[in-house]
Amino acid sequence: METDNVAVPSGPLRVGVIAGSTRPTRRSPAIAQWVASDSSQPDLRLEVVDLATFNLPMLGEPLAAVFGTYEHDTTRRWAAAIAGYHAYVMVVPEYNASFPAVLKNALDHLYAEWNDKPVAFVGYGMSGGGRAVQQLRQVAEELRMQPVATSLYLSPHQVVDNRYAARAGEAEARAGMLAELARTLRAAPARAGGITR
């Protein structure tokens, strides 16, 4: 990895907590909000990023994202939002042993905006979302992201009235995952809003 002109992060670090589903009955916004409500890492500023608000078409760009030339306003808006974060937490449901196509599409719309940035995963589903996270981790690595080792696996049944009701030990597990994300970010500066390589 290049180390020239690396600006070490200082001040609050912006973390995009991506709600990775757009289904009308989705639970990802409630779980993303629960993740973002954590206050155990005062140097992290956790912000929910709702995929449903971006209305990305299915691979609507004529050129591959690696070229960084975006023709559509929707892509430019998505790129600007993602580029402004230092790291991410992806909240992902498991659909048929994988993660949603809408999240893969959102990831594939960009390339450089993801590079070198730490990412953590929160899976949920009838079996906890582990298979979705496993596959999503491979995609993140291909996008040159830095996945942390710790992930959370939650039950969708804990979402009641659009709020996630954490079970015993889950708040502590969330704090541990975010602590690892913060350590990874501090150790390997990412490219985002003011952080350059």
C-alpha cells in the first residue's frame, strides 16, 4: 500500500451505517439505527445511510466504476455520499443464502470511493445472516476495503415497532465491533473527506 502523502485522521471519524435492503417490510433501517445509537466510541460519528433514498438503477452507468466517470445524477449523488465517510458498517439481511441484489448493485456502482476503507458487517436473518456476511466480505475485499474480523449476527424478530430490541450481550458485542473498526481506521488511514493518500 502506498504511504506517500497520507493524512492521519483527526477529530470525529464519520462512519456510514448502510441499511442494505429496500424491501417495504425491511428491518435494516431499525437495525442500522440501533448500531448508530452506540456511544462507546466517542471519536466515531455514526450516521445511517439508507439505500432506499438513493434510487439507484440496476447498473445504469455505461462505464465500469473503476474508471470513476459517472454519467447519472443518481450515481454522482451516491458517490458523493459514500466518499465522505472514513469507514462503514453494512447492515445486511440474508436472502436465500446470500445478500440482497440492491446492495450488490450499490457496491458495484462505485470503486475508488470504497478503496482502503475499513468495514464491519451486521447480518440478520432466520439463521443470523452469516452466509450473507461471508459473501459480502468477499465483495468488500475485491473492492479493496478492509473488513474487520468481528461481525454481529442478529435476529429480525427483535425488531418491534421499527426499533431493535437488543438481547443480552448484543450491546457489548456491538461496542466491541465498533472498537475494532476504530482501531483499524486509526492504524490504516482511509481516503475520505479530507483524508488523502
